Amino acid sequence: MERRTIAVTGMSCNGCERNVENALKTVEGVTRVEADREGDAVEVVVDEDTVDDLTVAIRDAGYDVTA
């Protein structure tokens, strides 16, 4: 398992955090997700390296991923 922190902008409320978490939970290999709107980040635990899939899921949910 691998723990990743991804910088995400555009989350402004609890609903936004849930949207990002729910989007990431659909990605195969994700075992844990915790979004933090105040920190502009989401922490994800994955079974395999799925960074591209994680980024796509976040963007598809309507949020931006920053480097």
C-alpha cells in the first residue's frame, strides 16, 4: 500500500470534501481517502500506483489538481 497526498483546489465546504472522497473511492485500488478543504489536499491510500486515475477522478468531480 502506498500513501499519497494530492493538492486539490476548489473545495469550499464539507460537500466538496465528500464529492472528492466519493470520486476517489470509485478508483480501483483505493482503500482510504480523507479530503481536507482547509489544507487544499486529499490523502489517499492505494494498493497500486494509480496517480493518473486519481487525478482524472478528481478533475471529473469538478476540482483542480495542482502540482
